[in-house]
Amino acid sequence: MNLATLSASYLRARPLQTGLCLLLLSLGVGTIVMLVLALGQLEDRMGRDARGVDLVVGAKGSPMQLILSGIYHLDAPTGNIPLSSVQLLERNRMVRKVIPLALGDGWRGFRIVGAPQSYVEHHGAKLAAGRLHEKPMEAVLGAEAARRTGLGVGATFKGAHGIGSEGGEEHEMPYTVVGVLESTGTSIDRLVVTSIESVWHVHEAAHEPADEEEKRALEEDREVTVLLVQYASPLAAATLPRAINATPALQAASPALETARLFGMVGA
């Protein structure tokens, strides 16, 4: 009698124990495969969201929080930064592109993001209907936001202060939907994109200036939330983050570094 015959006889003699072992083995292998596939898809998704962004600049705080809120829109922002920071980085020879974002408002669980049209182009999003925002209080819906709310071109809505705000906290000024984006598989699918000027107007409407001097003061105090930066040369990676972090009001975070740290924790 060889080993194979002996093993088969043993398995036939204990069918219940054999079946249970096979079931547990199948569950274990299936769980491992599912986790590997899920982690791979998560890495791919986060890589697509961060593509073309070398640095995220925002208010002082947690670098991980800055990345999660500025790129993936999964956390609360660390705060606002002066509008002058945009011009400061745009004039820097080490910077190829700067995309400013104004965050902090939401609508039906979706985040309202004040951004230039280049933000839509950065994600490679194409229009499924309508056009991109051109004037204040015009909005473009991501594919998931449009599908889950059922709104289309021509609809109006009012945003609310804060992420995940409930009814009763709405702003007075309504947005008009002028476009709907096709699905991209990135974070823009679940966003409402409008101009930065729209975000400023919504919040300034509650503080109507008494005269031109007060109006100018409001305009000078305008802020943005984060800046998505693309380097002009490899040298910028060694010098620009350090220079930004040395300023009192600004913080720089590397998406590559922070996502690697995040996956290191998830992997463990």
C-alpha cells in the first residue's frame, strides 16, 4: 500500500472532518486572495487620484490629513491659507503648475470644491452633458454625484457650510448645474466642482460690505484651502518642500511619501 492509497482511505473514513478541513482551507485562501485584490485596487485608485501631483500645500497640521483632504477628499481640511500663496508659487521657477482648491462646503454628502477648469482637465474628465463652469455660482457634477442625486443640467441647489452638513445650514445663494462629467474612476466622480469665486461669494454674502473700503478688505482677506503643485524639475523635490515648511503659515506634504506611509500601516 502506497502513501496515496493510504491517504485516500483515511479521507474516506472521516468524511465530515475532511469536508470541514477543505471548507476552512477554501475560506482561508479566498480571504487572502480577496484582501490582495482589494489592496491592489485601492493602490491603483489612489495612484490615479494622485497622478500629476508632486506636492500638496496647505495650512499647518497633519501631512496625512492634508493629503487625504486635498487629493482624496476623505478628511477635513487642515485650514485655509492666504490667496497670496498662489501667486507666490506660480512665480517660482521650480513649479510647473499650481491648482488652487477652496474646500469646506458640502451638498447631500458630496463635497463642493472651488477650483479652476484645469482641475477637471487634470483628472482627464470629459463632459457627459452641458459645459464646464465659467461664471460664479455655476457648478459641474461628478458622475457619481449626478447619479445619486438625480440632478442634471439646469437644476439648482444650495450648498451647506461644513462637510456632511444637514439641512438648516444651507447658504442663501443657489448654484446652477451647467455640466455633468463622465465617470473617471477618480475622486472627482463624487465631487461638485465650481469656481473659487463662487465659494468666496457664498461666504461673503453673509457679510455685506458697508462701503468700498470694507469690500476691498474682504477681497484682500480671501483664502484658498490647498494647492496642488507639479514640479518643473527634479531639483524642486529637494528644495521646495523645505522652503515651504519654513514659512509660518504653510505646510507641504508629498503624496508619494504619505500614501506609502499609509499603505505601510494598512499592509501591517
